[in-house]
Amino acid sequence: MNAAGGALSGQVAIVTGAGRGIGHAIAMALAREAATVVLAARTRQELAAAAAAIREGGGTALAIPTDVTQDAAVEAMVEQANAELGRVDILVTAAGAASFGPVVGTKPADWDAILAVNLRAVMACCRAVLPAMIRQHRGTIINIASVAARRPIPGAAVYTATKAGVVGFSRVLAEELRGDGVRVGVLVPGAVDTPLWDTIGNSPARSRMLRPEDVARAAVLMASLPPGASLEELTLMPAGGIL
Ligand SMILES: NC(=O)c1ccc[n+]([C@@H]2O[C@H](COP(=O)([O-])OP(=O)(O)OC[C@H]3O[C@@H](n4cnc5c(N)ncnc54)[C@H](OP(=O)(O)O)[C@@H]3O)[C@@H](O)[C@H]2O)c1
């Protein structure tokens, strides 16, 4: 898996949400390109399994159990990555959650958990890696938004607000970091067949969704472009057009 000649050889990538779904597929794909991968999420067994799979393929992985909604945990995770691996070149923020329902049926307090993981934590993770990336004058941040940020889907107002927030935050951060050698991009997928849909009723047909590996290919492309090029927004849809 971890061919020394991979496109990301010598680079350290932090992937949040790496235990399953999109983050897991991205972590495996970055490892295949010879990046050293830091796996961050809350479920220890899933992180351990992902790290073992990367190592079995000849790659290097460091599992750091982290709740990204806890600022101190995010800081500690990035500090540990820097201390043990010496640098941070890539950040992929794939930790996230979804819950759907009409706004009229919710209370403001119901929104807090999803805002925390889908928006605030993305901002906190980006902020935490910036000192290392600016010091290195090199870095690529890939935030995972959603096509929900582009198309109004009834029942998805709160989820959409978090994803539109991620798009806006990423755009401004990209401008702020242009002189620092740090690229910021946002990946905007349509529906992807992951465990995220397991508890959501009325989901679109999963067989028509993207595979997590499709999103991983897009992330590898964003991370492996030459430093002079920055893929800042990439919309990836199932060819059949499903959201
Ligand atoms: N699936 C889709 O159709 C789709 C489409 C567009 C965009 N997206 C976005 O892509 C991202 C990943 O989605 P997915 O489908 O891969 O979801 P998933 O299969 O449910 O996986 C979510 C991952 O995020 C982690 N996570 C959740 N809360 C966390 C927290 N507080 N701290 C650290 N890690 C946390 C989970 O691990 P733990 O629970 O162990 O912490 C898990 O590894 C989300 O932002 C989602 O909105 C998904």
C-alpha cells in the first residue's frame, strides 16, 4: 500500500472522522499515496482497525481518539501529531453528523450538537493546524461540505446551515492563507453510501449513491496537486444525479 514513491510520500495527514465512512476511505487512500496518516474520531476500536489496515498495507498510521467538539482535545491531538511525526501537511475534516426534520419541529437547543461537530469543530481543527502549516510554508486543508450547501432540501435546514458555513469559512480561510503556502479547499459531495444513512429513514437508494472511495479519489487529487495549484471547490455527484 505505502509505496515509497507515492504522491504524498513524506507528508503527514490528519483525517478527522477516519473511523468509518468518507473519512475512513480518505485515510486509506492517503496512506496508499504514502502519506503518514493520523486517524482522529471517538470510537477507539474503529480507529485501531483502520490503523491496523494501513500498517498491514505497509503504511504508517497513528490513531488518536479525539472528540473534535472538545477544543482541548483537538489542540492535544494536533500537538501529539506534531510531536510524534514532526509536521502536519494535510488536514481533512470528515468528522460530521446529519439529522433531518422540519425546523418547526425543533428547538434551538436541538441544533447545538450538529453545529458543534459539522461547523465549529471544522473551524477549530483548521485553526489548530495553522501554526505548523504556516511555519512549514506548506499545507493543504480539505473540508468536507455537502451538496446540501448548494441545493435547498426540505428537512435539511440545520445540516445545510452547517455545510454552507463550512463553504464560507473555507473560502475566507483560503484568502487569508494565500501568502503562507497553505491551500484551503472544500469538497462538496452528493449522497455517499456510508453508515451515516443507517439511522435516517426515507434515505435515497443507497445503490445509487457515490462510494466513499469516490470521494477519497477527489481528496487525493486535491492533496496531491503541485503546490502552485489549488483546487478550492470540488463538487462530486453520483452520475445518476441523486442528492
Ligand atoms: N454520507 C453522505 O451522503 C455525505 C454526503 C455529503 C457530505 N457528507 C459529509 O461527510 C462527512 C462524513 O460523513 P460520513 O457519511 O462518512 O459519516 P459517517 O459514516 O457517519 O462517519 C462519521 C465519522 O465522523 C466521526 N465523528 C462524528 N462525531 C465526531 C466527533 N464529535 N468527534 C470526532 N469524530 C466524530 C465518526 O466517528 P465517531 O462517532 O467514532 O466519533 C465517524 O468516523 C460528514 O461531514 C457528512 O456531513 C456525507
